[in-house]
Amino acid sequence: MSEYQAIKEEMCEIGRRMYARHFVAANEGNLSVRVDEDRVLCTPTFFCKGVMSPDDISTVNMQGEQLAGKRKRTSEVLLHLEIMKERPEIRGVVHGHPPHATAFAVAREPIPTGVHPEADVFLGEVPIADYATPGDDRLARTILPFVHKCNTIVLANHGTVSFDVSLEQAYWWTEILDAYCRMLILARQVGRVQRLSDAECRDLIELKQRFGLSDPRAGEEFADADLTTSPLFRDTWAQSRADARAFGRTDIEDGLVDKIAKRVVELMKQ
């Protein structure tokens, strides 16, 4: 039996799940697991993640140099390694193109918080990193402003990357994110998305902390802020050319628009 056989089998299983849920197509996406201080298992390039076997998994060091494996390692492992260097506790990284979340990436539409409890608790605010060519060294650097504040990042015009202390948990965040984005898209078709109140958002952050999950919005800098109108990563939107168009208005602003429209109608009747 090959070294790290159980971990490689888990990577193949996660690859099959991603392929089955259409989070990747053809040869898209990549997975990695850090197995010791200087060794990382990663998926191969130009190979379908839905049909991998343990023998297809490559081994690299923390500089990205391939140490073992019959297939060439993915070029995007550099993104995974950058995350692991910045966050030594991270053991699993999942990169894919889940369709609903990638729709937000292509539109560069910030994903709203304060809408759905599970999304707020398990994801929190999800930033949009600037675009860089896939496989390029610059792609790895685009996530640096965010990697210490979240476990899931949208890559502009590209896809998503999720990471955590295990590959399974990293995959969970990808699945939760895409389900949430699908929910948002459907809700927008039905009508206006209703936001939770600031107090309700703070209740969810407290619940998140009880689960042992951190959230920057629990810090003192947000103590007096209205969480419904103070996105954590708003100051980074300009860099990635993100703009809240579909989900940009708050309930307060919507209420103001309704009042103005009503007043205009009243004046027209006079």
C-alpha cells in the first residue's frame, strides 16, 4: 500500500463528489492536503477529478517542487501552498468552479451576509479576490488580504477556494457557499431578498463563536457598527472592481425608496 493511502482515497472521494455536483467540469479544479511540515499531496493537472485513483495523486514540497507521482502536479497548487504558509493550521484546500458561486465571481457581485443563518454561521462574509491568470504566481498573492479573516474566498472571474483543518471541512464550505448562492439567485427571481436585523446578525455571530468558529465581525471595531450596512471587505471592492448591484440595497434603503415613490405618486395626483 502506498504512503498516505487513506488520505489519497479521501481526495479521490472528494473529487468524485465535486464532479457529481458539477463544482468542476472536465479537468477543472484541484485539491490538496498538507501531510507534514514540508509535504503536500495534490491533484494532477489535466485530469478529471471525477475518475481519480490514489495513484494519480502527486506530492510536492512547500515550494511547489514535485517530489513524487506519475502525473504532473496542478499548476494552481501555488495558490494552495500560499494559504498553507499563511495559515499553518490549514490542512485541506479545495478549489473549484461551483456554478452559482462562480456566477457571483463572474459578475463580481459581493455575496451578502445577514440573509441566511447557515451561511452567516459557517461562512461569514466571503470576499472577492482580484483576478489573476490561473496558474500564475500572481493568483496566489490575490488571496493574501483575506486569508486570515475567512475560510472561503471568491476568485474574480474564476471560481472559489475554501480551506480548513481538514479536506472534508474545506469541501463543506464550498458546498455551503454554492447552495447559498443558488438560494440568493432564486430569491432574487422571486422578489426582494429580506435582510436580517443587526441584532439578529449579532445573535448568529454569538452562535458561531459557541461553535468554536471565529468571525472578525465579533471584534471591537464592529461593536458600534450596523452589521447590515457595514460589509467587512467593502474597502477591497474597488481593487477587484466588485460592486453590489443585485444585492446592494439594504432594507432601510429599500424602505426609503418605497417612501419616495409613494410621495411622488401623491404629488402627481395633486
